[in-house]
Amino acid sequence: MRRLKRAGVIVYLIICIALTGCSSKPYGEYKDGQMIGFVSGVDEQGKTIEFDISEWMKRDEPGPAIEDWGASYEAHVVPGTRITNEAGEQLGWSDLKQGQKVQINPPSTEKVTDTPDELIILTMPNEELLKRAGFLASKKGSYRTTLVYESGQAEPFEVEQIEKEAGIVLQGGYSAKEYDPNHVLDVKRAFGIKAFPVFLVFDTEKLALQTDQLDEVVTFMNAAKKKIGRDPYGRNSR
């Protein structure tokens, strides 16, 4: 009986070591035989697509800190290139969106080619969509603000202006971006936006505030700071 207990402990230790090894690779969910990329550029006239494959290339690198480098892959879409979804349904060029997650077959580990046989458009969970679009706050108790403005228009607020008039908005993270109707996350449709510019304030999981008024963002941030006794960046307010 004692032997069985010892054997169980050894098995438990092996499992723990294996799990620890997996968790030490931030991009360990990617597999060698399944090259995954995110659409970073589309040239419809030249029929080429550029993919960001940085995460797939870093799949075997230990973490949590990984060097900040990127890798791209340019695919030439020829008449014989199949574009499908995960169910195998035939799709077309118009279904490819900026930021979309795609499996590229065959992977470069098998055959280096810029004319893949198949592009499989993968479904992205809402959290992944928001995270990759840069909307989510980085940690609990923090709020990130994104200003989205009409495509082709000038940015309505300069960072210097916000820093001067509403510095608290910058503390949890801030960015401004043009509305892109061809992005996999169509913010206009996703959040029912009727007019731009608009401020979108997120916590680590979901939308916390949507407004076209900068002072409303300031009021929200101040209320959040007062509620938790810390500023939205996680520091003591005293």
C-alpha cells in the first residue's frame, strides 16, 4: 500500500512539472503543424495577404518575459487557394477582414511557400477580439480608454490636450484610432455607435462606459477612484 502511495506522489509530481512547463510558455497553445496568423494587411488588387505570425513563431519560447520581436508571412492568393471556415464551408476574398485569425495550410514547418493551399478563417471569442484590438485594461481595478473617430477625419483630441484637461483619463491607458469598417471587430456594429467620435472605456473584461463627452469619462474615472480608494492605475490615492 505504501508503494502505491509513493507511486501516486511521483505521478502527481510529474503532472505538476508538465503543467508548470506548459504554463511557462505564454504562447504554448499554438501547435507546430497549425500555423496561425492574424491578418495585418490586405492587397485586393495584388491578391496578397500579410499575416502577423509572431505568436505562432514564439510558441516554444519560455516566459513570462519574451523579447519584443515580430514575424510576418505574406501569402499570395491564387485561384486554387481554398478559403474556408472551421466547418469547411467555402468562403471568399470579401470574408477576409483586418485582424482576423487564420490558419494557414500547409504550415511553413512542412513546406516554405508563399502560395498556401488553404486559408481557414477561425472564430475568435469576444475576449480575444477585444484584447487584440487593444480595448481591455491590463489589470483589475484599472480602466482603459479608447477614442474612436471617423475614418479620414483628424484626431479630435490631442494627447497633450487630454493630459492638460483630463489627465486621469490617461492613467489606465489611452489610445485613439480611426474607425475601420473592414476590421474583424466592427465597433460601430458591436457597440451600436451612431456617431463618432466616441469614448469607449473598458475594464479587464467588458465595456464600462460609452460616451461622446470627455467630461463624462473624467467623472467616471473619479468615481471609480473614490470607490476603490485607488486611482485607475492601481496606486494608492493617498
